Amino acid sequence: MVVSVSMKRKTIVIGILGIIVAVILLFLFLIFLHIIPFDFQEQVLKAQPIEKPQTYITMTEQQLQEFPHLKEAILTGRIIRISWDEARNLLDFFGNKDHYIKYNDQYYEIMIGTT
């Protein structure tokens, strides 16, 4: 079977166009992943009463006003859903220190995670 030169050229052009389309689709998919925020996993916060730890941060009422969900977790003992921004702010507040606080003469371990 003899294949003409123009037929070979068409096959090569179609193959190259297929590769270009695949690269463009991959690029668009990666942009989509980067732009769209993923809140599929919820951020949660829990304040667990504990015995006095070796190190802790003493929280004042004024400081807790900056973290209303932390105060709610302390007062209710429940697991509280929080935004990514609030989780990030709490982690920034604690820095590299352990997540132990003292509030109203009670000590708490603060746990931040995902569900």
C-alpha cells in the first residue's frame, strides 16, 4: 500500500495539533486549580481543657475578641467550624509555640485541623 506524501503530512499535522490541544487543556486545568479556592475540607477548631502545661500563652478577654470562634470553642467545649483565614490567623498568632493557652485560670490545648 502506497501512502502519498500529502497523506503523511496530514497525519503529522493532525498529531501535532492534537498535542497542542492537549497541552492547552492541561494548562487551562492547572489555571482552574490555582484560581478556584478549595473548601472541600472544612477547618475546625477545638479547645480542650488540660492540666497546666509547661508553656502557654495567657489570653486576655481583649485578645479573645480578635478570635470569636476560639472564645466560642472555649466556652462551649464544642468543635467549631472556622474559615481558612481564621485558621491561618490563629496559627500565625501561635507561631512556632505550642498551642496551649490560659484563660480565666483554666488551661486549654487549642487544636486546629481539617475534617
